[in-house]
Amino acid sequence: MDETEFWEIIDTTRERAGGDPQAHAELLVERLLDADPEAVLDFARHFEARYNRAYTWELWGAAWVLLDGASDDAFDYFRCWLIGQGREVFEGALHEPDDLADLLGPFDDEIDGDGEELGYAADEAYEQLTGADTPDLGIAPAPVDPSGTPIDLEDDDALAARFPRLWDRFTA
């Protein structure tokens, strides 16, 4: 599976789910069940690599503003959700997290920002296909700490200065 196919699967299942992360995860599992186990592992590698790339202080700060706070777990689930938003949103957010203010459509804080189940979709599909747990994916492990310059997530003034468009849109 190449990168284009990975994003096509993300996009088509998200569109069918109407943006609901839980429904998106269920549709993703269904779609992956149509693939062979090696393709599911390829999908998992693509997902995990992007999940690890998104482990940055900059994105954590953006998630903090969007979600009105983001614990370690909440930031993990946010990164899964961000991947689920598709290539344009994901890459745009990596390039400039404050651009999420423009990249995101309507944002429902009851369901958006939490894609925990998306992170388990490949594992669930692989287990259903093979009866076994997902093996080691053979990619570099996740970094211990986020990359980039640490941000004081408790400093509203610093967050407002660093993410002015997100701050204006999501805290007003």
C-alpha cells in the first residue's frame, strides 16, 4: 500500500462516516477487512508513522487551544483524529498548526478532536483477519518527548500569541 492509497482509504471512510470519528473507525475496520493482512500492516505502518510525526509541541499547543486543554491521552487521541481528517488537514497542521483555524470546518467539541478508535482500527482488522495480534511493524519507535521547543500549555497569553487564529476561533 502506498501513501496515496492510505489517504484514499482515510478520506473515503471519513466521508461515509459524515465526520463522526466513532463511525469513521468502524467503517475503516470494515474497509480494512476487505484487504489482505499484509495490506492491513502496511496501513498500520502509514498510520503509526504519521502519528509519530505529529508528536510535536506545536501540535500539542494547537490541540490545547482547540480542546480547551489536552492531557497526554487527549493529545494521543487528537493525533489519531488529525490523521482521520485527511492529508490536506494533517500536512497543513504539521506545517503550521495555527492554520487549523482555517483548515477545519465546523468543529463540534463533543465529538471532534478525539479519534482514539481510529488508532486501533488496523489492529482490530488484523486480529479479525488472522486471529493474531498485530506484529511489530518494524518502524522507528515513537519519540519519548514531543519534538520542537516546549510550550507552556498553562500560559494562556503564550498560547494566544503563538496560535492567534485558533485562539480567536476557539476561545472567543
